[in-house]
Amino acid sequence: MDIDLVDQDFYWRNGAPHDQLAWLRANAPVYAHPGDAERGWPGFWAVTKHADVVQVSRRSDLFSSSRKLALFNEMPEDQMALQRMMMLNQDPPDHTRRRSLVNRGFTPRMMGALEGHIRDICHELVDEAKGRGSVDFVRDIAAPLPLYVICELLGAPVEDRDKIFNWSNQMIGAEDPDYAADPDEGTNAAAEVYAYANTLAAERRAQPREDIVTKLIMPDAAGETLTEEEFDLFVLLLVVAGNETTRNAASGGMLAFFEHPEQWRRLVADRALARTAADEIVRWVAPVNLFRRTATTDTTIGGQEVKENDKIVVFYSSANRDEEVFADPGVFDIGRDPNPHIGFGGGGAHFCLGNHLAKLELRVLFEVLAERLPGLEQAGEARRLRSNFINGIKDLPVSVA
Ligand code: HEM
């Protein structure tokens, strides 16, 4: 089989290469993927089975997040400076200290307290959509929801929403001509978010509020605190990690319902299914397609020997359809329970900090949509994001009449 798991244009046209991934799971679950000298991509090990992705994710000692940062291509050192300082790109023990400081703001209880606010936002977005008759599901519903929630978490004023929206698009859409004229725009946007976070933190230090941002800049019970730089970097990470992922889960979930109308009818008939639907959407869409690690020593993955410094790329989109873990993995089933998907990561140190929040947003959104827009219909072609990292959708025209 012709295997190319990197080709941005393939993802742009078709989404994740599920046929190739299924073939790899069956025939070469830890596959020596060739590099592409012309584009400057070195080769890597493509890890496609659920159990192997979990092993790589949980063993930070064997599979580092801090060595060789770029996903496929090797970035110039100056562009890596910001990346290197982010929690996502660190290993224990550096990572552990930061993670425990930010965990304070993201407990299930704190996220649960946002439910009423999230529901209000969903109703507001539906009211606006109903008034217009036909809308773009991505621009008018899936994108604003996480954006407004992140702004709320950050205490960012309403007038800054557009600015944050554009930054987030430029960072994640650096390879998509609709979002960024060239990849440097992504780097510039990151620098602007970083500066913005700095201003925001300075305001909260001067005038503490009852919000999550203020909580995160205050010392914890042991007197530990995030440095100014660590806080700014965390905001940068939140803007990227909390926006695009949830947006693409919501729009990919909506598309899945259009492609499986019987599942939509099921949800409309029983809105309590929105809870398991949220997990099934994350399994099905795998908004984060992959992540990379680097082997810290000679070791094995699923019986395959890998060498120190080898690049390891784990494919969540593949693990989430592993036939050994999921019955009928190619079926979108909103009642699937249990659902041991690893769309939020395979466990271990970096497991998604926002998983409770993302699931809450998805559950409430689909409850409200099923209640108020049961006749929602697709009204045009979905256009995908040009990215091999985020399984994203840019446009999804819908009719709400
Ligand atoms: C990390 C997926 C929503 C914040 C991650 C990772 C994945 C992921 C795959 C990396 C796990 C690893 O390397 O082991 C998703 C998906 C989401 C989502 C699919 C939505 C459906 C969110 C939200 C937030 C968030 C809403 C914040 C408000 C983070 C942060 C990290 C992270 C801060 C880095 C954690 C660390 O390095 O310790 N997410 N995420 N995510 N996510 Fe999410």
C-alpha cells in the first residue's frame, strides 16, 4: 500500500487517511515512515495501535516530549524558543511542577460550575442562527462556543474575542492558505498572544478577580507559583489547545451526525445520550490527529526496536479505531459505552488538561441543538483544514429552518 501520513493536501481533501492507518494497524503497527528530503521532513516511527500509543504516552522517561520539538520538520532554533518553554513540550520533573499549578484551575468541580454559562452561550448562538435561517456551523456555532469560554476563563473582554479568534486560526492554520499567508504568520501570532497574556496577567496582579486567571497567578497552598513567563506561556497554550480542538470536535461531530442521520434522530429522541455522544465524537473525529515524542534510549514499542533519538509519532485517529479495542470501530454510535478512546491523549503526564471542559461543552452544545434545532440540515459541502496535525473543518453550511 502507498503510505504517506504527512501529506497536508491529502488531509485537506479527505480528512485522516483511515484506509492507510487500518492497513498499518494490521500489517505494520510500528511503521518506519520515510522522510521527505525535499520538504525537510526526517523519517519517523508511525505508531498506530491503541496499546502502543498508550505505552508511548505513559512512559515519559522513554519517550520524551522535550527533545526534537517539531512534529515532522525540524524548525529553526529561533522559532523553537517559545515552543521549548511550553509545558506541552517539557518532561517531568519540569513539567510536573507547572502541571500541578495549573491543575488547580481545571478541576471537574470548577469546570462543572461553568455549565450554566456554557448553556447560555449555546442558547444565544442558536437564537442568532434561528434568526438567520442558514448559517455556517463552524463560524457561527462551533468556533464561537470554545472561544467565548476561553475568553471567560481568561477574563478577556468581549471586544478582544475577534483578535483572539484570528490569532488562534493563524497559529493552527499556519499551513492553510485561508488562515495564514505563510507559516511565519503562525509564529508572529504566537508572539502577539504571548504579549497579550502578559498584559492580562499584569492587570490581574494589580486587581485580582474571582476568575481562573487570578487563581493561577496566586501562590498555591505550598506557596508555589507560576512565574510571569510560565503564566504567559500557559495562556498561549490555552488559546491554541482550548479553541481549535473543541471547535473541530463540534463541527466534526455535526458532520458525523449529517452522515449518520439515524444517530441524530436517536439524540433528538433521547437527549440524555449527549453524554456518551460527546465521547463518541472525540473518538470519531480525533480532533488532534497525532503527537510526537522522541526515544530517550534504545527500546521497543510493540516488539519493534527503536533507537535513542528516533522520532515517534502516535496517531490518535488510528488508535481510536483499533479493532482490538472497539467493537465495530468504523460505526459512529453515540451510545457507545464504555468508550476507551484516547482522543485526549493516551494518559500519562500530558493527558489533556481541558478534557472535562471540552466534554462539557460538547455535551451541552448537542443537548441544546437537539432540543432547539432538531431539523438541522447540511446545506453545502464541508471544507477541511489543510493540516496533518488537527483534523479540522473550516466551513459547514447548515440550514436551521
Ligand atoms: C493536551 C486533545 C480540548 C488544554 C492535549 C493533548 C491532546 C489533547 C491529544 C496531548 C496529550 C498528550 O500529549 O499526551 C484535546 C481535544 C480537545 C481538547 C481532542 C477537545 C475535544 C482542550 C481544552 C483545553 C485543553 C478545552 C483547555 C481549556 C490542553 C492543555 C494540554 C492539552 C493545556 C497540555 C497538557 C500538558 O502538557 O500537560 N489535548 N484537547 N484541551 N490540552 Fe487538550
